[in-house]
Amino acid sequence: MSHDDPSWVPAASLGRRSFLGASAGTLGALAAGCDLHRPEELVPYVRRPPEVVPGVSDWYATAALRGGYAIGLLAESREGRPLKIEGHPEHPMSRGGTGPREQASVLTLYDRDRLEAPREDGTARSWAAFARSFGPRSVRPFVGRRGEGLALWLPPSSSAVLARRLAALRERYPRATIVFDPTSAPTPRWEGTRRAFGRPLDVQIDLARADRAVFLDADALVEGPAALALARDWAHRRTPGEGMLRTYAFEGAVTSTGVSADHRLPTPPGAIGRLALALLAALRDGVSPPEGVPHAEAVRAVARDLDAHRGRSAVVAGERQPAAVHALAALLNATLGNVGRTVRYRESALLEAASGAFDPSRLFDALDADAIDTLVIADANPVYAAPPSFRFAERAARATRTVACAAFANETAASADWALPSLHPLERWGLHHAHDGTPTARQPLIEPLVDGTTPEGLIARLLGEDPSPREAVAAAVAERADASLDEVLSRGFFAAADETVTPRPRFDELPSLAEEIAAEARADDALALDLRPDARVGEGEDAENAWLQELPEASTQLVWDNAALLAPAEMARLGLRDGDVVALALAGGDASVRLPVLGVTGQAEGTVVAWLGFGRRRGGRVARRVGVDVTPLRTVTGVPRVHLEATGERRDLARTQHHHRLEHDEPIYRRADLEAWRANPRLAPAGHETPPPSLHEAPDDGEPSDAARWAMAIDLSRCTGCKACVIACQAENDVPAVGKTQVALGREMHWLRIDRYLTEGDEVGFQPMLCQHCEHAPCEYVCPTNATVHSPDGLNVMAYNRCVGTRFCQNNCPYHVRRFNWFDYQRGRPAREQLVHNPDVSVRGRGVMEKCTFCVQRIRRAERYGEPGGLRTACQQACPSEAIAFGDRSDPSEPVSRWQRQPRAYSVLGELGTRPRVQYLARVDHPNPGLRERDGER
Amino acid sequence: MRRGLLAEYESQGALVEAAKTLRDAGYRRLDALTPSPSDEVCDALALPRSRLPFVTGAGAAIGGALAYLLLWWTQVVDYPLNVGGRPDHPWPAFVPLTFETAVLFGGVATFVGFFVACGLPRLWHPLFEVDGIERASVDRFVLLVDAEDPRFEATETRARLDETAPRRVASFGEGEGA
Amino acid sequence: MENAEALLLGRPSDRELTERFVTPGARAGGWLRVGLWTCAGLTGLLVLSIAYTVLTGIGTWGDRIPIGWGFAIANFVWWIGIGHAGTFISAILLLLEQPWRSSINRIAESMTLFAVVQAGLFPLLHLGRAWFFYWLVPYPSTMEVWPQFTSPLTWDVGAITTYATISLLFWYLGLIPDLAKARDTKTGRARKVFAVFAMGWRGSARHARHLKIAQLMLAGLATPLVISVHTIVSFDFAVGVTPGWHSTVFPPYFVAGAIFSGFAMTLTLVVPLRRWLGLEAVITRRHLDLLAKLTLATSLIVAYAYVVEPFLAWLSGAHFERHMYLEVRPFGPYAFLFWLTVACNVAVPQALWLRRVRHSPWVLFALSILINVGMWVERVMLVVTSQHRDFLPSSWDVYLPSWVDTSLFLGTLGFFGLLMLLTVRHLPIIPVTEIVEMKREELPDGPAEEGA
């Protein structure tokens, strides 16, 4: 009987014996001549939830947190599983953009090493067991002692639900100790604003209105809760011509913000204070400039420039600068009349900001006095990350029992009596506040994969309650918004009343500030240590994320490691080479760590830069034993000073790029000053841009006239090198992370990479490099199996199934954007981790070549169903600074066509005659003529 | 040749002489066994030129033609693709394979042609029954007269051969007469 | 002192020649057994590394982005090149009616055949999915896709197949009369085996005429073939855009280099075999002298190519060309490869101007080894340096071979040696028939008598 016969559908699922029985029965039935095709006998193959259409994505508004502040997101869900994170186009703090860490968060959701269930002393237990030891009965003693001996350690948070829970907790246990982790909160800024204005405030910069901006050791375009919006505004002011923004960066490390600035002046972090004071002195009478100001000449020029743009400028102080610098920045903005215009101040959206809750000393005293019998640590890893001066592990051990709520069995969870699984952001309900105060809702994309909880939920348990998280959010929304919960959830946020304030500056603080600044200027031989949370793994929270671990760091292209960064001149003086291991010892302290050095051109001399978040001892299998833990050198505030000495050891470091200098005079990366560009808008040296004559008369691109011509344009003026696009591409296209040893062998798989070049004057330029989809693609005609050919709509397509892996295409690709599966990189993933794969993209096996497809799956989806919000490639959609335009070049009205028509548009290696469909817009800077004469094109 | 008479000589010169005399006597179906190929001997026997060159030529021609046809049909007719913006019929790229295939076919044709022309492989031959014939491939030179030759007459031919002062004269092939 | 001009020493009778030289390996001493076992061992290593590569992935090699081809392709080019001298000796010298080719052409042809076998391994192995190698061959498949015949790699398939086939046929045709001789001088099982492979050859003049014509025809085919094969191999590089590859000099340059390396390898084989098998009578100093002269000539062509390449790069004025030829190769991270190449392939062969060198076998042997090394290094240099620093400095990297790369190469050396020694041991490695023929043409005919 044929397989069309429906009666086979159930039979197919039967075992052999029952199958024989069934068919025997069927035969009998046939003999009896009765009808087998009775529909009611059929078993439906799948039972589909009504709201889910297989193969079609749903999008939900949700939120990610940066330092407790919310960023609005849209999450793509396919058949009930979250696949891809995008920015929320309407949310003021995202505006459609995302950072690498937001993009990568889906990978952590499916991680195999997440805590699955509560653990007591390392052995798995049930929540019931936890409730028995922590339920109402066992917390009754707290009630009796009004919370005496109960302590909570929480990360800084803007959660409305948490606020309500804490209120309830305080009501029940007035004497409980509640501490918000001060090291990951903007305490210096609060302190600075308190001294400058009398009250702790958050600072909002508006680059859309500013014409001049000064970044004082601030990586503001990439780092912090407002970076995405800031980058967007900055980018829109980078269009060459009138009304261009001009930015100055004074910084020790080489940050994306500095690289993107029109002027970057290397300045040790310890000297920023003097510099700020000098600026103020130049702009305000009666302020005496301090001694030993670096770049004194430049500072005067900058001051003149700012003076000419009062009310249209902004001074931004960096997160890790001491309070005094923040105070000076505030007073500078006040002096310049920027307050309320380009710089706005508001009460922090973080709970209990700048209150005693951010001072752990009370808790520490209690612990030292053995007065704490229950210490609850939620969503924080202080045992690893807290500054050594906290002596956290040792103190926590004095509590009778400790409870840690964590996603992985990290250092804190491992040392706690109870380790409780913490839910992934995509599994959580919540209502948080963005940096500008916008209340932002967070709804779960998936039923929790682990039996976990959240800080809010944990406190509820301590109170002996167990309300549904949705109800809690509903209540919090009801308090604030007049919109219904469903409206709020579907939009993801709602507008809050403008809470900005115009505080009165206190210039009488200046003398004491000046004294502090002067005190900062020590003349010892120690180096200033710039200890920064890693742009990829933060303070270790994302160390378990392989995509982020394999994301090349912006200033070194280093992966799977951290290092001590030094100025090359400094290294030469100390006789060090890249990879030499040195010992860093705190000046006047006994703490010391050993880590490899790397030279970074452009870094300020007298400065060592190192990233936190590495050298994790406990946690998932990815996090452990990557890099070196530098927290022993961490101080609560101020700039630590260290002594450095060589150890004679070496350590292999894996970097995705080894040469940063353009060693042949080929204008691969083009940049110029505004004036030079005005003089020569094409910026093309003679003899370029004209493809050489061809032997045979090929049609211009060999495509049918009615077909689309997909093309991309990338504005180098706008690229900050934040690498959000790289992770977005990785998440969208199932690109595997291959690990340190493979990267060291030059086998990273990124389809899209950010090349980093040192242009004239050792200025850094970032150039996103991906498949150029050449019309005359050199990779195609060398493939012996027709595995890579041209599609009618101008895509350079790759048929994985037809590839035999000769690698000739890779050799013959002048851009080397093709990636080869040297091993079966996707083998042996547990089923849960495979859920992260995009079902629209095939997972590549061993021995085949792969490369950027221009997100062909999105193109085809748009052609079939249309794309809400327009067709965009993953990299384009993620880019916070809108540096990428993509579309059909045959339509002159498309942005990509307009960009490619610009005179500064050029093709990399165009003279090879490859005719790339990707074009780059040369970077045009807007330097201060008074500050430095520059020779035309660099 | 299946049967006939053979005369064995010490030197190639003697063989050549004998061959000449028999030809003058009108014998046509002659052959010789020599340790190494020799034009001298072939000329003495007035053997026809080999026509193998035509086989080679034909093979090469066919091979080349087939190759180009295949290339053109697969790339231009059956499944044309836009490969690196190349023209629809990139004939220069077809030259190498056309040439290689021509050589391949020509070579194989020659090889096969050779065996056909020689009627080889043939592991048994009446000659191998003659004892001492092995030395024909070492240092003996043997003249063969085919029994099918119109002028062949056992006793008379034997007599003629004896006149050429061979080391010996023997008959070979089935139905050996005395 | 023997006569340096003679191609054949003494006046051996046909019988002596035949009996002494038809299968000289049969008398070989212990050295052959030692050699056989060593080579067998290395062949085992080859098998292991092949299995490991195919089971695990190309990642076990040193290849990486941007150096997608490492040792494997260099070995391929080197081995295929070595074959060329064999064809040159057997085909081109035949057409040029050079009698001296006779006594060494069997060794040279065997060398060709077995070198091609080694060469053929690498294009297959270097595939990411070697088990789909047949997708490069046109056959109607359910995929309904054909190979992409504008790719030099498909040309390679044609060239290598043809070259291997023609070499085999040529080799075998020449072998037939000698197999017959072996049959007729041996007894017992050996005789039966040779009888089968001799295919009933009886030295008939009628057959002989066909044989000579067939050989002539094959020679006529092989001559352009040998040029075309390495031309096509050079297309694997010249067709690409990579500076250092993208060059019209490549075809002649590669062919010259191939024949050059081939002559070196012939010397490497002939000198010891001649000594150990006692072949001095048939492979005389004159042979070595002529081989040496050809080696010198080809080395001069190669030297010319070395000069012309950077000159053209300079003339072109293209950034990348100049950077590759005038900076990267002579002064880059792989400069030592470049200078070693120049030393071995240009400097060393100049010694061959000296008659004394050409006439002392073991000096020639030493030189030939150096040249073999030089040519292999040149191939590695060509493959690696061109890729490791081409267009975008961001992708520049260095290549280091893995242990698998190395053992694959050693393995092929062993496999080559194994096949070669087995041939020497069991087959007529000296084409007695042709020598006898030559003797008869060169020396006055008549009953053989001893004497100088």
C-alpha cells in the first residue's frame, strides 16, 4: 500500500510488532472491504499553539540592563525560543542600536553550565528544601529581632518591583542591612555632582545640540547606560560639511571614543584632574591653573574653542575618574552655560542612589562583629569582583549562613551555603528605568530553562510571599502609567515626566577641589593603573559567553585574554616585547599580579591599562582559566599606582590582527580633514577607481536588468569600532566561536571583522571588512565545483553542500573575508545550546568554506513577507551609530545609492577590477585649525 | 604466421643477406626475430610502413572534439551561471582541457592500436615450441618463412635456406613435415 | 682511466649484455633490503598521516587564513615537476635522436611514473572534503551541477590524469621487449610471470616496426604534454590575483624549474644505482656528464626567471607587486627561504661548469641533493610568501607547518623510494634491448669479441 494512504500516519510511529499487527488488521479490513480513510482515526502530527506560525518570527519588547539602567530591546522569538536581540527603535536609550553584550546575551541563555536548581553546599536540593530552611518559620527570628542579623547585597538597580519589595522588607525588618554594590555604581559622579551642585545627580549629554565636546578619560560612545543614544547623536553630527561636531578626547587608554574623536591627546588618567582645572582656569577668572598640566598648549586652544561655543558644548568626565574631576566637569559645564542645554542633570534612576545603601562599611562592621547570621547576595559576584580592601570573602565567611543567587556556580555561589539559580534576563519580568528615567518593561521570552529566581523573587520568599512576577509588574506599572499593562508590554516602555533639574553651581568648592587635584600630582616613578571593566565581559558577568570572549578587543584585537597595555616607547624603555609577563605591584601595597604586556600605539606613557573580568576561578567551563584576575589591584575610587617589573616568562596571546600599519602606500583606509576634503572631495590618488580594461566584453555586472542589485555602504566617519555588528553577525548567521588556540592559528570564523589601521600620525582608524560581493569576484572563477557563483541579484553566493574545500577561493580573495571550517566546529553541542542557531541559516560542517551572505535569509524573507521596519542586515541593524547602509542600488532613492554616489565613496582595492558592491565613505575629521596644522589626506 | 620454416643466424648481417636472397627468389611473407628492433632488417624484409600515426591522429582529433563539446555544453548550454562576471562563452578557458583530452585519447588509441596491429597479447605461439628459440631475443637472428607464402614449398624452401648458411633450419607450426 | 666519451664500456657481446643487465636488481646486495624496509616504514607514516587528516580535518595541518595552501601544494608542485625530466629524457631526447638516453631512460621514466603518483596524492588530500574529489569530474548527477571548467583546478585534474596515463603507457611499451628478454633468460616462476607481462612478444620485425612508430607517436604527444602539464600547474597560481602568483612568467618558469629539479633527481637516483648495481659499463661518466650539462642549462633558465620576476614587478609599478618582490620575499619573515632557493638553484649549479665536477659521480650526487632541496624550498617559498602578505595588512599572518604536514612529505619520499626500489629489484631497469640496438648502430657489426 502506498505512503499516500493516511492510515499509515499513525502506523509510522508504531514499533515493529504493533506495526505488523496493524498491517495485518488493515489487510483483514481490506478483505472485509471496509473504508480505511476515516478522518477521525487520524492522529494530528503536531499540535500547534494558536499564536505560533512555524517559520515566522514574533517580536517582543523587553529590556537589558547596563549598570542597573534599562535599555529597550526587541527580541525575536521563533517557535517559542528567543533567537536574536535587536535594539528598540523607539526607546530613547537604544534608538534601535545595541552593543556587543546585548547582542550576545542569547548565547548565555542556552549555556549548558547554568545553575539548574538550588544547591546546598554544592549538592542539588529542591526549592522546598530551601523553603524549609528559609521559609516564614525560619525567618521568624528576624521578625522578632526586626531584621537584626539579616543582610542583603544587591547590584545597583532601577527595578520598580524591587523598590516595592525592599519597602515591604524594610517594613517587616527595619533593622535589616541592605547594601547596593558600590563598585559597579557611578558613585564618583554622584559625589562629584554633590560637591558641584549640592546634590548627587546623573548627567545626560546631548550631542545633538552640542558643537564641541570634551571627553575627559570618558569612553562615552561605547561605555555606560547612555552610550547607544550618545553614539547615534554623535554619528549624525559627523556628516562632512557645515554643522559638524568637534570632539576632543584626553585619555590614557586608546578607547573607541578617543579614536573617533577629531583630536585625541594621550593623557595619563592621573593628570586628567589638572587638565580639567586648567581648562576651568582658562575659562573663568579667579581660578589659578595648577602646575604640570599636560598638553598645556592644546588645553588653551580647546578652551578658546569652548569659549567660542558657550551653551553649545559639553564636558564629559569618565566613570573611573575621581569625584573631583566629575565636580570640575560639572563646574566647567556650568561656566560654559551648558547646563540645561547640552548637559542636563537629573535625580538618578537607580534605587536609593548615593544613599547610605551604597556604603558597605556598616555591613562590614556587622560582619566583623559576627552580628550577621544570614547574608543574601543576589546577582552579584563580590567574592571575585570586590576590591581587596573589602576583604569580602573573608568577611562573608563570618556570617552564619550565606545565600547566593547566581546564574552560574561562580566564586560567590561556590563559597555560599546556598546557591540559587538566577534567571536569565530573557526569562524575567520587570519594570526598570533607563538612564534618562524612561520606565522600561521587561517581559520573558521563554519559560525559564532552569528552576531559578530573581532578586525580587528571592526577597518575596524572605517575606514568605510568592506573588506571580507578572502581577508585580502590573502593580508597578499601575503606580506609574495610565496605560494598561498590555499596552506597556507591547510598546516596551512609556514616557516619564521630565525630571531634569537645573542645579546651582557652587564655585566655592573650587579651592578644596584644587587642593585634591594638586595632591593627585605625585612625582613618584610609579605608573598610573587604568583598571577598566572589559568592554566584552564586563567585570566577569559575561565571562561565560564564548562569542564575547572571542570578540577582538578594540585597541589590541586580542581575544580570550587580558593583558597589561603599555605605550610602545615605554615598553622599549623597559626592554619588553609583546607577550612578556610582568609583575604589577600596587605602590605602597603588597598586592601583585603577573600578566603579559602588549604595546598599544597612542596610549599615554606612564600608564598601564588592564581589563577586569578575566582570570575567573569558578563558573562555567568557558569562563574559567581565561586571562588573569587583576582585581587584587582594584581600589574603591581614585587611580591606583603600580610598579612594574619583568619576570622573564612569556605568554602566548591570540590576536586576530598582527599588522596595523599600512605598509604599502595603498589608500585602503582613507581619511582627511574637513579642509582637505573640501579641496579634493574624491580623496582618490591618481590612477585609482578606474577598473583596468578587460579582455572580454563582459556585461557591466552580468545581471538581468529587472533584478535587484544589493549593495552596502559603510561610513568610516561614523564607525566607532564598538563591534556590535560582529556579534550581531555571529548571532544571526550561526558563526561558531573556535577558541584561543584556533584563533592563534588564524582560524577565527567571523564573517565580519573590524580591521584596525594606524594611519598617518599613528592615528587609529576602524574599517569593517566583510565579503565585498564583487561583481567580478575573483573567488568565483577559481572554484572547481561551482560552489560559489553569482546570483541574479548580485550576491556572491556560497553553496556549502557543493563545496569540497579547495580553499582556492580564500587564497584568491584580496580581502580574505572567506572563512574555512578546518574542523567540525559545531560538533557535540548539547541539544539546549543548539537552540541558539538561526533556523533560517544552515549550520556548516567540516571542510567547507563560508562567508558573509549579505544576510540572504533576511533578503529572501523580505521578498516573500516584507520586513517590518525595512530590510536590514544584522550588522546594519545592530550598529548604534548607523554607519552601515544596505539596499538595492538599482533604486536611486535608496540610502545606499545616495551614499555610494557621494564623492568620498570608494572601493577598497578597486583598481583590481573586482568591482565590489560594498563601498566605503572616507573618514572626514573636523580638527581645530588652531590646535594643529595637518597635511591634507592622512 | 602459424607455421613455416625458420633459419637461425649468428649475426644480423647474415640474416639481412638471407632475407635479401629469399626476397629476390620472390618470397614475400617473410618475418624475422631479432634481439632488438632494427631498421636494416625491416628494410631487408621490405615490410610495409606502420599506419599507427593515423590511429594516433584520429584518437587525438576525436578526444579534442569531444572535450570541447562537453565543456561548451555543460558551461554554456545546459547550466550557464554567472561566474565572476565572465562572458557567457569563455573559450580561452576551455583550451587547456581540450588539449589534454586530445593527448589522452591520442595516446590510448596509439597504445591499443599497437596491440591490435601486432595481434598481441598472445601468450602462446607455435614458434615458442621450437627449442632454443629463446636465444632469438638474446643473440640469435631468425628468419621466418610463412607456409602460406605462394612460393612456399617445404623441401625447396628448406634447400634455399640452407644455401644462406644458417646455424640451422627448422620448421614450426602445426603439422610439421619432415 | 676509463674512456670518458664512451656510452658503453668494453665490447660486451649481446649475450653478456642481456644476461648481466636485463634484471640487474636480482643481484642486489643488502643495501637494497635496508632501503626497502626504511621506505616501507616511511610509507606507513604516510598512511597514518593520511588517515589522521581525513578523519580529523585539514585543521591538523598548518594551513590557515590567509595561507590556505601550505606544504601540501608545494609538495604537489615539486613532485609533479620531478616527473618532467623523465619525460624529457624519454620523449624529447628520443625525438632528437640522442642515443645516450637509452641506458638511463628506464630509470628516468620509472621516476616520472612514481613521482606523479606522489604528486597526485596532495590535490586529493588538501580538499576539505576529500571524499567528494569526484565532484571535479563531469558526470550527470542528481545535483545537476557540472564542474566549473574555468577553474585551473579542473584543468589540473585533466593534466595530471593524462600525464599519468601517457607516462604509464610509454613506460610499458618500452618495457615489453625487455620483459621478453627476461622471460627468455629466466627459468621457473619468474619466467612465467615475465611471460605474462611480455604479452607474447617475440621480437618479430613486423611488431618491432609498429613498436618503434608507437613509441615515436607517444613521444610526439608527450613532448607538448610535458610542457602543458607544468604550465597548467603554474596556472593554479598565475590565474589568481595574488601578487607573487599573478604573473605571465610562470608557465615557462615553472616548466624550466620542473625539468631542472627532475634532472637533479635523476642524478640522485642514477649515481648510487650505477655504483651499487655495477652499471658503470652501461651508465658511463659520459651519461653523468651530459645529465650535469642539462642540469646546468636548466638552472640558468631558472636563474633568468628569478631575475626577471622582480624586474617586471618593479616595471609594473603596482604597489603590491613591488612590495611582494622587492620587500617581502628578499627581506620578509621568509627571506631565508628565498636566499636558500637562490643559493641552491643558482649558485650551487655553477660548479657544473667544471669538467672535474661533472666527472666525479659523488660530487654530482651531493650537488643534486642540494638542488632537490633548493627546488622544494622554492615551491614552499612561492606558495607561502605570496599568500602570507598580500593586500590587506590586517590579514597578514605567518605559516608554520604541523607535524602532519612534515610526515606527509617524508611519507611520500618513502613511498617514492619504495616503488623505485621494487622496480629496481624486480624489473628490467636497464633497457637492454635499446642498448643492444644502440651498440649495433654505434659500433661495427660482427661476431662479438672481447677487447677495448
